[in-house]
Amino acid sequence: MTSSLLPAVNRRMVPGPAGSNPALAEQSASFVDGQANDLVPVTVAYERHGCGEPLVLLHGAGHHRRAWDPLLPALGAVHETITLDLPGFGQSPNLHPSVPHDLETTVAWMESVFAALGIERPHVVGHSLGGLIALRLGQAGLARSVSALAPAGFWSEAERRYAYALLIMARQGARLLPEAMAARSRLPAGKPAGPTDVLNSRFGPCRPEALLAQLCALRETTAFSAILRAGRAPHLFTGDIPGLPVTIAWGTRDRLLPPRQAERVKAQIPAARLVPLPGCGHVPMADAPELVARVLLDTTGFGTAPRGDLLSRV
């Protein structure tokens, strides 16, 4: 790829526009500007931790960089982790109206962001929307390895409509729910009650601060509608990713993007490794952080188990 990409570096340590999200309000993000071709620069909030080969983590729609926090101790022991807020999520401002949300443009400004951060071909991990972006980055030759957790875009039209209906319902519920009720938005008796329960599989005790952060992220994103519009495009991913370690991991209890979609990814990327995540819903980082961390480290080459053994253990 590339070309006329113009990296624009603008690193600064300032509090971002965290809104009412307490998880983000407690964090000071760094910000970096990327630019592709002659488009308006894109500003991205990020955090860097640890040391080692760089590992970039991309969240899903309606979430933010803190979604990866449960995994960072394990990943940061062997990698420099770089968690990003995609534009319009978390502390990153939305894209300028002149910058489209399509995947080609996203890959272009992401390449510029990598250059601005001083990283070349990092390992890339993505969840849902972030998983689709990660696969496209790998296809563009911008990643050393790719791990995609329940990547978006491999749906049928009926599945897409169903997923959109659930996301819209969850967002509307999150916007109507007063913050004071966030800690009580999940019933302890195993019955779904909160607007984000459709994304998770394990009902029961949940840290109030983590649940509040998820609710706030879902309701405060300014890119929600634009992302859904972009997702209606046909053929969001076509072709293969040859010569690159690729892992596709999917929660067996994912109610938003059914795990049968993993076989469609495998049809496109025959050498990809499929890993089921037993008992996990659409956000496996919250359901089983230790398992997910093992899967990711196995892909980057820093796992403790041989590649074949991991599949037999999950």
C-alpha cells in the first residue's frame, strides 16, 4: 500500500472528551494525528504500555480502548500494547464529515497512524468491527499477524439486519438508563436485564465500574449511525491473507454474530486458524480474559503452548 499517504504526527498527553464515562475520565490519553492522501487529518486517542514487539488492539462498535484492559497484564508482559479509540468512540473525536467511514479509507489513515506512532507492521488484534479492520490491515500488508475476535462483515443480509436491530436496541436502552442504575442493570439470578446483556453471555456479578463504562461507551459514541451505514456495503472482505498468521476466535454463545459465521471467514482465508471460545458471548475479553490472552499470544508467537495443543484445550 502506499504512496501518497502523508503521516502527520501530533502526540500529546491531554485528557480527552470522556463525557460522563468514568473509566475514561480517570485516564489521560495520548493523541496522534494521521492523514491519508489529501483528506482532513484523523485524530486518535491511544495508550501504550509494556515493551516488546508492538501489538495494536482495536475495539468493536459501541466500545472503546478500555475493553482490552482485562488482557493487558498478560499481553504487556511480552508486547508493547497500543490500544486505540476508533474515531467517534471513547476519547477520539469523530471523523470530519469529508472523511468517509469506508474500509479503504480506514486502512489508509490507519497506516498513517502507525507511521506517526513509529511502528511498522505490528501484530494487530481486533474485535467485531475492529476484527474486520484488522483483517483488512493484514490484507494490505500492514500487520505482522492478525487475530480477529468475532469479526464483523461475514454475515448474510438477514444476519446483518438482526445484529443491527440488537445493537440499536442496546444503544437505545443504554441512552435511557440513568447512570445511577448502571450497577443494578444486571440481575444476580442469571436473568438478562441490562441493555448490554445481548453482548455478553455470562449473567451474574459484574463489576459496576466495568458495566457503567460499557453502557456509557455504547450511548456516547458519535459514530454509531455512520458505522452502521458503512456496514451495509457489500463485500466488506474478499480475497485471502496469504503468508500471515491469522487466527479467528469466536464465542460459542455469541448472540450478536453467530459463530457459524467463522466458517465463512475460513472459506475466504483457508490457512486461518479457527478457535472456539467456549461459553463466551460477543465480548470474550470480558467473559474469559485469560483464555483470550492465551489465544492471542499463541498467534503472535509468544504463547506457552504449541499451536496444535491450544485448539485441543479450548
